[in-house]
Amino acid sequence: MSPREKPAYDVAILASDPDLDELMLLLLGEMGYRAIASAPENLPAARIFIVNLDHAPSAEAAGGLRGSVIIGISGRGEPPPEQLSIECLAILRRPVGFEDFRNTVRKTMSEAGKLLLFAEDKPQVRQFELDIPSRCISSGNISVRLTPNELILLSRLIELRGEAVERQELSRLIGAGASNKTEVYISNIRRKLESAFGDKLIYTVRGVGYMIKK
């Protein structure tokens, strides 16, 4: 699959194990991913592959994957020696406790999402100037005025440009607590900037927060 080709699924599960397939489809569905359980010989287009390393055909298929993130699952939580050539982001142990396994999958999928985000082609972004006293962000002769909270959030994202900033950190900066105020402000900033400049600047990092790419 070429880097610019849009995948048919977010996640493909190569488990060849009905119980494991069903569990992973359930968990990934809860997290909002488009997922499919597939036989190793019928590889679908996907960005992330979850592979049963204890099943030889699945492990063999994973060894030939390029340009995708691979997450392994093994009864021992590690690959057998003959499968060490497979580059996995993480190797999960087959579930012994549902909640622990669910939390581990969530954390691992979050890491996979960040890895994919940084692997994408970096867009060409115009030069911007952020003026704190006037609460304006400008490019050329176009200027957009921000509210105080919008300015605080955008300033932090610019300061940590290229890094994912956790939603909790942004919420603390504006005293939003557990409410959805942070999401509302980010949505407003996006709308203002994209309407004025036509550029997408703020990206969502699934399970983490937001970032502005370098």
C-alpha cells in the first residue's frame, strides 16, 4: 500500500482465532476504530495490524507487511524466536483479565496512533505570527482575533509544536476540569483558522489530545 493510498480499515486483525477476533473487534469498536478480522492470506488494506504471533500463517503474513504498524499478541507476551524479525510496536499477552487487557489495548492503540501521525507526510504550512497583547494570529495581511482561552490553548500548542499535548493539560490551563469546554474551544480555533487561512493546523491525536505539526 502506497503512503498516500487511503486504507480501507483502521485496523486489521490477523488472529485466525474466533474468540480473539470477537474480543478485539469488540474493544476496537468501543474505541471508534474501523476494524476487520481477516484470514492471513487475504490481507486487507489497513494502517494497523493486530497479529496472533502464536499462529504461524498470521506471523508469516505480518513479516511481509510494510508501511503499517504491527501489534502482536502471544500467549507468552513475547514472540517465539523464529518470529523475532517481525517489527512490532508492542507484543500483548493473550487476555487473562478483561479489564487489564482492555486498558493495555487502549494504551497501545494510542501509541500506534501517535506513531502513524508522525509518519505521515508533513504538510507545507505558511508562516504565522501570534501577537499576545492583541490576541491575534496573522499571516500576510490576514489576521484572526482569539478569545483569551483560545489564545492560551493555541499558545501552548505552538510552544510544543510537533508534540502531542494531552487534553488534561490543556484543560488545566483554562480551568475546564472534566467538562467539554476544551473540545469546544479547540473546535472554535480550528473553524476560525481554517476559514481565514484554509490550512489545517491542529490535529487530533486519538486517546491523547491535540498537536500542531512542525
